[in-house]
Amino acid sequence: MKYASWPVMVALSFVFTSEVLAQEWYVAPIKGGPSIRVDVGHRSLCANVPNLPRGFKIDVIAPERVAYTVKAKPTLYWRVNKKVKGTFVLTVEEMSSGFSFSEPLVDKFFKLTAKPWRLQKISLAKLRVRLKKNVDYKWTVALVCNKKMRSSDIGQSGGIRYVSKPWRVKRNWRTLAKNGVWYDAFRRASKNKRKRLLREIGL
């Protein structure tokens, strides 16, 4: 019985890997650079929620780096891993460059009993705010632990950029995902398709 030579095995491995990568539904528009999807605050203590479940975490439904939307008023999704009743806050702000800072576009508080792994959504259209085109924003959903000390909030941030719809790109979720338009692709995808999209971005 003859075995394939090492160069042939390497070549076949490369082809297989390329095929797997080619099958990914979401293609990130921005490669490299720091991760935008990061946790904020501490998970140990929360004055407003004294019985905060151990290991409580918020996931914003966003890739690690800035992703696109073709809507000026997109819908943002998030979830928690454990049931919590409390006050949450959505913050949307332009990503600062250097030492320049601007007032948040959104700083909306809301009370909610969040159930584990259930998708929550926030429509910027309902909040009557719109993103500027080709501007990077950081959006954060957090559990408010102390309104007077916002650094104690527990949450996670994601990145979003409003862009024009790519030329000749159809608005179906699969094509949008291939072109880095994460937010609209996720909104349009079915429940089962969403599960795979989430796995692809590590959620």
C-alpha cells in the first residue's frame, strides 16, 4: 500500500482548509486590529442587584471587530447567560480618536427581567436616532450596578459602521453576511441560520 508523499498531504490539507474557510457565511470586512467586543466592568459585586448570579455575563450580538449595517437606524441584539432583573443601559457613542470625546448618541436606561440566552433587541428607529454614514460607533449594553458610579456597570461592547449597500449586492441575509454586513444579515436570518452565524463569531 502506497502512502501520499508529505508535499501532497500538505497540499491536500491546504485545499481542505481553503474549502472550509470558503464555506463560512460571515466574512469580516475589517481584518486585524484590536477587538472591539470586550467586557466592561466587574462581575463580582453589583449594588443594585445584591443576588447577582455567579458568572453573570452579557453578550452583545456582534463580531469581535467593527461590522457593517446598511441601515441608519439598525436593530441591535444582545443576551444574558443567567436570569437577572434590573436596570440596563444602552450606550452608543462614536469611537474616539486620540483624546477627542463626544457626547453619546444614545444613553438609554430601561428596566427588564432578562432571561438566559433569550435574544433581546433594541431598535434605534424606535429611539429616533440615526448613525452617521462611514463613522465607527461603539455600542454597549450593561447592567447598571450604581448610577452614581457608572464604572461599576457590567456589560459588553461591540462595533458598528453604517455604510452604503455594496454595489449589486442583494439584500438577502447570505449575501449581506458575505460582504461584512453583519447586523442586517443577522436580523434577516432564520433561527437556525443565526445559530451558525453566532458560532462563526465565537458566541
